[in-house]
Amino acid sequence: MIYIYIIVHISVPQTLADPTRLLIIELLRGGERSVNDIVESVPIDQSGVSRHLRILQEAGFARVRPEGQKRMYSLCPEPFRDLDGWLSKYRRLWEGRLDKLGEAIERKRRAKTTTPQKRKPSKRGHHDRKGVSGI
């Protein structure tokens, strides 16, 4: 349990904080890809891609499979499940708050449409009447 806590609270946010790693994860969502395929799709060179893939691999988000001279990378589902489980606690919190906000907005909208709007007298009109009566 402590191990998962450390991974989720330290390693996962640091791993996913980098935009290039997120882009690589998005590319790998479509299936297994070689380093060269990934290099063609990201704005950094091969050594940078390899470094990001190593970080993803060490954090458990990606795995590598040798295929002759190529190295094929794919996503591992486990850390995403762990992350989803951790986020679900916060998702429930925010969904409850958003539901309450939605209900309050709906009540306010209904109140506006069911009660006739009273027209406030304009201050300008009030002054105009004074001016007329003063003549």
C-alpha cells in the first residue's frame, strides 16, 4: 500500500508532467511503435525520445520488446488503472460539487423564468419628473 502511494504521489505526476512524455503516451495509445516512428512524430531528436521512453519504462507506463534491430514500445495498462483508482476519489468529490452547482444554477434559472421580473424605476426618470414638477 505504501509503495502504491509513493508511485502515485511522486513518480506518476513527475512522469506525466512533461509534455513530450504525454505526447509519446498519446502516440502509444494507438498501439506498439518503434523509436523511429515516435521520433518522426515528436519535436525532439532520437536521444531525447530514448530518454523519455526510458523514464516511461522505469515508471511502469511503457514496456519494450526487441524485434530484430528495432525496439518496439507499448503502454502498460497497470499504472493507468492505479492512477484511475487514485483519481476516482477526487473525481467523486468534484462530481458531487459540480452536481450541486448544476442544481443551484437550475433552481436559479427556474426562479427567473417563473417569477415575473419587476421593473426598477430608472433614476433618470425620477429626476425628469422632479424637473417637470419644478417648472
